[in-house]
Amino acid sequence: MVLADELAKQQRSISVAEFFEKNKHLLGFDSPTRGVITTIKEAVDNALDACEEAQVLPDIFISIKKTGNDIFRIIVEDNGPGIVPAQVPFVFGKLLYGSRFHQIRQTRGQQGIGISAAVLYAQLTTGVPTIIISRTGPKETAHRFEIQIKIETNEPDIILQQPFEWDRIHGTRVQIEFKSTMSAKKKLLEYLKYTSVVNPHARIRVELDDEAFTFERVSQDVISCPTAIQQHPHGIEFGQLKRMAATSEQKLSDFLVETFSRVGKKTAQEMCGKAGLKGTAKVKGLSSDELKTLLAAMQAVVVPAPPTTQCLSPIGEELIRRGLDKEFQMDFVAARTRPSSVYSGHPFMVEAAIGYGGRLPFEGNVIILRFANRVPLMYQQGACVITQCVANVNWKIYNLSQQGLPMGPVLILVHVASTNVPFTSESKDAIAGIPEIEKEIMLALQDLGRELKIFLSRRDKNKVAEDRARAVCAIIPELAAKVSEIVEKPLIDTSPIEGKLMHKIIAKKWTRDEKVTIEVSNYTGHEEEISVYDISSDNAANAAPKPEFVSEVDGQFTKVWKATIPPQTVWLVSYTGKGGGMLDIRGIEDTKKMVVDLDV
Amino acid sequence: MVLADELAKQQRSISVAEFFEKNKHLLGFDSPTRGVITTIKEAVDNALDACEEAQVLPDIFISIKKTGNDIFRIIVEDNGPGIVPAQVPFVFGKLLYGSRFHQIRQTRGQQGIGISAAVLYAQLTTGVPTIIISRTGPKETAHRFEIQIKIETNEPDIILQQPFEWDRIHGTRVQIEFKSTMSAKKKLLEYLKYTSVVNPHARIRVELDDEAFTFERVSQDVISCPTAIQQHPHGIEFGQLKRMAATSEQKLSDFLVETFSRVGKKTAQEMCGKAGLKGTAKVKGLSSDELKTLLAAMQAVVVPAPPTTQCLSPIGEELIRRGLDKEFQMDFVAARTRPSSVYSGHPFMVEAAIGYGGRLPFEGNVIILRFANRVPLMYQQGACVITQCVANVNWKIYNLSQQGLPMGPVLILVHVASTNVPFTSESKDAIAGIPEIEKEIMLALQDLGRELKIFLSRRDKNKVAEDRARAVCAIIPELAAKVSEIVEKPLIDTSPIEGKLMHKIIAKKWTRDEKVTIEVSNYTGHEEEISVYDISSDNAANAAPKPEFVSEVDGQFTKVWKATIPPQTVWLVSYTGKGGGMLDIRGIEDTKKMVVDLDV
């Protein structure tokens, strides 16, 4: 017998389930701790997608409990539209099964692998079937399933299915049990925090052993569900066209108009003309060569870009800024939503933000927050095109130091939204280096870099000006006193000099003989409406004028006065006290104010 | 109708072919140029694997030709054992089909995806079927196939199959046509160069448009084909054990002995005892709980590590050193083959090498060469655990500068050999960060770092010693002359002083009044046999003694004398000439010689 016959005996078909069981790291199950996060991520993705489709405000409950030695039980429950009983076994018990793979719109899940991978992992490590409860509406019965996957065939194995009394009107609950060491609590809470930043309409509750955390919704508006669009004529490959043509009963011009986005009758005619084909020809009857000519013609004719507003769901500059402000309280935040673009026929959109200072750590590399279709990416930062772009920007020209990545108290957020995010693997941890996406990220980052540079140089200038002002304000009165003593003339008011130096609102606070004085001089040339904030251990009971508002926390009194100050006018308040503490004025740009605390 | 019913209609099974058509970047087809390299890589992997199985010296022919606008035809032909006609359609026309997925041994291909992915890509971009010719032996008929993949079902579509007159006795030829811009020539040649470094028994010829390149074999020994081993009892998960048990008709103790590697009768008994199960019990009849207890017992009992010598095929330190020397001619090379280890039951082995100086570029980051199962990894360096380990080693303590990666004229090679290399995606570009593998790579690199440090500090010491010697040798004679003048005594011979400073062979060359003198003094304490090389514009026709050998190139004469010099003895030669040029002595370690050209 020849060797080839020998070898032929070893040839075998490999089931998808078998393949991913052996290569479970491709699905994000390379370590037990990571498995927990991957599972929760997949379940939450599904819950958010489903709630978006049902246009309900998501209420998601997550529970993680140790049930035995190294065995953890994970429960994720949502208030989505539920899954009809006939579909449950396939959705959870078959890899490569789902509703979103074939639709051209932005969704979190897109592969039909995610949650079934977790079922696979549970069955591999503990052998415990996954329990699913789902109910599709108040008039429907809930069903309870116990599901596994038949590895050799990648088909669902229904161990149990029965009606179930459930106190929810609609929703889905999945309970998965697998081996883990669960030391990833910090990472999990981080994942949930970032998820809630980009899904402000979601409420997520977590019970982690004996601790409970809630990520409350900050918006009561459901986000609109992206609707599917048709394939764009410029983003189609020959093999796809051939397949579509083979199953069509239409005439060529109808086929073009009805199958592709942005193709009207006139465009279809132009395409047919360029290809030398009749619009009335049956698509099915076209030869391979005719289809090739048609494809070339389709790509040669000018067609508007695909309509992206309906199929993509960007977060928006305002929301990104607010989300970051809430979490990091930085000195500076700027955000950009780029115009939509297309790669290989898939519409996509890049959003980015940059933040500086505030609570960010001063030392070390920049913090990079990566998102794809409103899902935070938690692993494989080094493999992601976002990280590569951050490293490829020359940040030195924007006044940041850089060693590979930029350094210092900087945060960079990038969100890639697409009808098909090109992840580097099924675990969806990192985005592949597609040139079109790379370009958009670079443009967004460079744009933000320029804004940051303006902020940094203004801040530096402000700092110099403020230092100088502080020095001047401290010395001028003493200088004036000395001068008046020498020349034996009465002491002059030096405030106008200080103001003229600055053209600003100048707030000063000083304390002499237990009397605290706050003086606000307006040198801006315009009337200004401001609030004066004074925080110290003094309660300012005898203040004149009276503060609008006083509050006390731990012996520190916050006193707020509102004042409208005409140009070249001084507003004054004084009270008995020890002074010190903190002074600020609000209601005016930072660059136009100067606060000098002479007690300090 | 409830929403869930609406949504259910969109639920669909996704075929593997459909999945990878949409996510072709996962298979290494994210850009047309990369597609060419991926295709050739997959075909060459298969060819080398098949030749190894057949134990023939691989003769691989590759041709890349432009056939039309942006269309390239790629041919890869091997002299392997061929594929029987019944298997050809499946091997090329079905994703997830192959002979190597289910075997526990080191192979290049391991997923059953590679070459069929190229067929898929061809059909998508050009629609041209892939042509395969294969013959399994001199008495067998060759067959010619035209194959595509049915996308919806992932089954082969045989467009043509017929007997074929082929002038090869055995082998396989695959011809694939797809869209590309083919600007990746440099990357392709690099890939082939590195492939031939780690496969010195292979001969690879390439025709690239009108250019031909040959990577000749440097070894006539076929490398032994790794043989498959059985699963190790410590590397098995519950789900696998349950499946194995369900299909076994054996008694428990026989099952353990015959199914697992390193389990003998005694070990099997111990496992049964620990689990409280009878060795005579039918495996099939064990309950889920009994199997859980059994698994715990299997993992608690001490079992030797899996036998790796048969299933793994490391390159070997000697061969790595020789391969690198040939390509880079460095000043220093060291290599390490680590002992084999295991992750999740998969045996693996790490080899590494480090090189310094020579033809390596002096500036910029280190060059990293990554290999997995004797295949060079060409893309996604940043995503690979090898790169991460190189960055994680603290190279500063080994006297290299470092900014993330180490810098300077350094080359680092790492080869991971395993029965299942954990790639980060199906395109097999980068290895995932499995902790066990990470640890082995770190240990190998740190070990090599220490060797490099010794080399570098010795070289630095040598350089200092040589500089000092040059200074001393230049000054001492003049000093001596001055002294003899002052004290009015005859000039003494200063050479012994110089030698005593060094304990070395010292070669000196000087020219006075058109007389060139070369003096070699042996201060080593032993008799030394050396060759003196003197290259200059002098032909040394009247040299005494006569050189062994004189050759002339472009007016430069290379003169070689052989000399055996007893300890504390001086060897002399002189001739008429202008001097200058270059002097060297060979046949003695660099650290024991010192060459001082006083003419310079």
C-alpha cells in the first residue's frame, strides 16, 4: 500500500466545536480567570443587543458565586424580549448560530459564537449543563432548559426542557458553571464601569460573592437600534456577486436596484451600459465572465457612500466627554466623532477622546480605553490597531513626552463602530490593522493632539501669568506702604495697578486681626456675573453681605455669594474668622480670572 | 406577535466557510499582498509536513506570475507522498478538515484550515477554481482537480476531476489564482530564507515573474518525523474524559493504561484506589460524579511528564547557531534548547538564540525572529508572547540599552515547538500568552542574556587592554631611547616589558628607511603555532624568511608566513617596501593576541 493511502485514513472532518474546544484561547478562554470575564461580557453583549432591539431600558443582573472548590456559578439575567423556546437550544448549544451575522448593522455580537463558547467551556471544565430560562411576553410561558453541545457534531444537546413559573414578564436568564480561580474582580468591575460609560441607558447590578455593586443608568433614553442596510456596490467581491446572482430570479436592473444600497434606476442603467449588458437580462443566466464585467462596471460607476446614520450607533462627543468627566475628573477633555467611512464594503466610524490631568496618574504610560461597537476591549492591548495608532502619532509635537506610547497624565479613548468590526480573533479583544480604520484613528488622534497642545500651552502661559500676578499682588501693597512711609503721603489703593497688569477679574482674600476680607475687582472691561466660593472653617455668621448659601461638612463651611460686578468696580465682603481654606470664583472663563489667597 | 417571534426568524446557522469569508483577516487575508504570503506559507507548510511523513528530502517549487490586471497565479509543487484522489476535494475544498488536528505531535499544519482558506479567498476575489494535481506513486495515475468550496455548506464543489499524465512519480501541485498587488517580494524572500534556516534539509526554488531564486539544502539528512503520543493524564479536562468514557467498551484499568501516556498497570491501580473505583468496572457505566472523582485521582497521582522526544522536533542549538552564522555573520551567537514542558496537557519546548554585532544594524530596535513548529512567523509581532517576553526581560542588567525592546546590534530568535501551538488566531501569526510558555521563553532569554553579558564585558575589557597596549607599545621604545640618550647607555630592548604587561603574543610592524619589519614575540608561556597575515602594496619579493604564500588583488599583496614560536622567543621578518596596510595573526585566540601597527 502506498503511503498516501496510509495517510488518507487519518484524514477527518473537524467539527467547529472540536476546533474551538482545542483552541479555546481563540475564544478568550486561555485562563480560568479570563473565562469569567469573557462569559459575562458575551452575556451582557447579548442582553444589551436584545434590549436595543426591543427598545427597553436594559436592567441587567449579574451574580458570581463560588459553589465548590474552584467552581464558580455565573448568572446573567436581562429584561430583554426573550428567546422563543425553539431557538434557545441553538442560540446556546451551537457555535456559529445567530441572528446578527447576516445583517449589515452595528451590533455587539456579530459572530454567533460568544455565549455558546461559554457553554462549551463549562461543559469541558465541570460537565455541568448550562441552565437557561427565557420568557417572551406576559401571555407566554417561561421555559427552563438545560443545554450542552454535542462536540462531534456541533449540535445542541437538550438535557431538559420544561415550562417554568417565572416572576419576570420577559427576559432571559443564563446560568453557567465552570472552573475558575476568580481573582479578576478588579478587571471585572473595570469592564462594567466602562460598559456603563458607553451605555448610559443601562442599569447593571452585580453580586460578587457577598459584595453588591450597582452601575446606575444616567440616561432615561433608550438608544435607537441601528437598522440593517443593504450591501454597497463598491464593497462586494466577485464570489459574493456570483452567489447572489445564482439565487436571483430577477432581471439585472431590478436586481441591482433591490439588492444594493444607493443604487437607483438611473445608476443601475449606467452600470448595465458600462458592462455592455441588457437591464432586462436574467441575472441567473449571466456567465462568469459577464459577471466579472458587471462587477468592474459596478465599481467604476460613482455611487454615494453607504448610509451610515441608520446602521451605526456612535456614542457622540458630548456623551463621551460627560462619561469621562464623571469617571476621571480631568483638567481637560476633548472628543471627536469622525465622519463615517467604509472598508471592504463595511461602514465604520471612529470616535476618540483625549483627557489630561485631574485624577490621572502623573507617571508612566498613557491610559488607553478601547471600545468596539460600545463594548470595552479588556485584553490584548498590544495587538490592537488602536494601540498601534496611539504609538504611531508623534505626540512630541503636541508637547507630550513619548517612549513608544505617550507618557504622563493622559487618557486616550478610541471607539470603533462598524457593521463588521475586524477583530484579530474570535475572542474580540483587539481590532486588526485594516488601513482604512488606521487612517481614521490617526486623523482623530492628531486632531485631538492639536487641541491638547493648545490647552497645554495656554495652561503653561496661565501658570506663568498667575505666578507673576501672585508675586506682584503680594509685593505691590507692601511696596506702596513703604513708599507712602518714605514720601510721607497717605497709602494709595494699589488694586487698579494689579488689575491693569492683567485685564482680569481678580479675587483676593486676606485676614487681619480675625477679620476676613474677600475683594473681587473687575478689570475685564465688561460687567461680569460671578459666584464667589469660599470654603474654610469659618461659618461667616456675621458676613456682610450675607452669603446666598452655606453648607457644612466635617467642620468646613462652604459659603457662596452671587455678585454682578460692573467694569472697574470692586465687590467686597468681610466677616469675623480665622481665614485660610480655599477661594474660587465661578461663572467666568479660567483664563479671565485670577484668584490670590494672601493668607496662604 | 411578540417581538421574540420576529427576532427568531432572523436566527440562522452560519457555515464555517461563510464565517471565514466574512472574517478573512482571521486567516491572514486582510490585504491582497498578505494573501500571497499566507497562501504560499500554507502550501509550503503542507509540503514540508507531507515530505516529513514520507521521509523524503523536500524539493519545493514555487511560482508567482501576474496573469492579468491585479490577478496573480500562484503554484506550489512538492515531491511529497501525494494525496489519494478521494481525499483531494476535502483537503482543498472544506475548511476544518485534515489529518493532523487529532494527533498529538508537532506538525506545521494543525488546524485543517490553511490551504482551503486560500481556495476560499481565490474563489471570492477571482472566482477561478483552484487546480490540484496529485500522484501517490509510480504505479498510480495522477489526477487533476478543479475545486471550489460551497460557501453555504462548507462542502467541496468538484468542478472537474480527471486522470492526468504527469511526469512526476509522486507529489502534489496546487495552482491558485487571486487578486493581489504583490508588492511583498521582500517579505516573501525573507519568509523563504527563514524557512530554509530552520529546514536545512529542504530545497526551495522560486520563480517570481522573471526572476529565479533558489534556497539550496545544506543538509542531506531528512529530519525524523515526530510520532503521535497519547493524552497525558494530567492534561485532560472533565469534558474530554466524559466523552472518551462514553465511547469505551473497556474495563477502567485497561482504559487508563491504553488511553493515556505514562500510565502503567501500577499507576492505573493507584488511580482507581484513590478514586474508590474498581479497576474491573466498565468505564461506560461510570456516573458523572464517579468520573469527576476519577479525574481528581488521575491528577493527584504522580505521573512522569509526557515523552516529548518522539512527538517534538526541536531545531537544536548547533543548527540554530550555524543557520544564524550563515545569514548574519555576527561577532557572537549563543543558543539554548530548553527542556520540554507542558501546558494544558500539550507538550512544548522553547529554543532561543541571541546574536550580537557583525552585520547587524547598529541603530534601532533588536531584530526578533519568531518561529513556531519550524515555521517563521511573519506578521503581528506586537501581538506575540515572544515579543512580550523580549520586552519583559530587563536587558539593562545584561549591558544592553532598552526602551521597551532592547536596542542595538542584537538579534533574538525564539522557536516554540509544540503538539498544539496556541496561536492568537487562525492565521497563525502570533503565539498567545500562555503562562507556561511565557515562563520558558523568559528563562531561555535570561540565560542567553547572561552569556551575552560575559561576551560584552570581555570584549570591553579586551578593547581597554588593547588601547592601553597600543599606547604603551608606542611610547616605551621612545621613552627608552630618551633614557638611553640621557644616561648615555646603549638602547635596551623594550619588547619583554611590553610582553610582560600582557602575557600575550605581540605582533608589531614598523617601517624605517623603506625597510619593513614584522616582529612577533611570544609572551604566553607556551609554544604557539601561528600564521602571520600581512596585506599591503609591498610584494615583499626580498622577504626573509620567504612567505608561504603570496597573492595579489588590485595591487594589494597578501603575504602569509607560518611560524612556530617557543615561549619567550621573537620571530622576525623584514623586506624592502613602504609598509602600511594591515597586519594580523591567526591560529590563536583573540584574547591572547595583540597586533600593533606602529606605521598607523
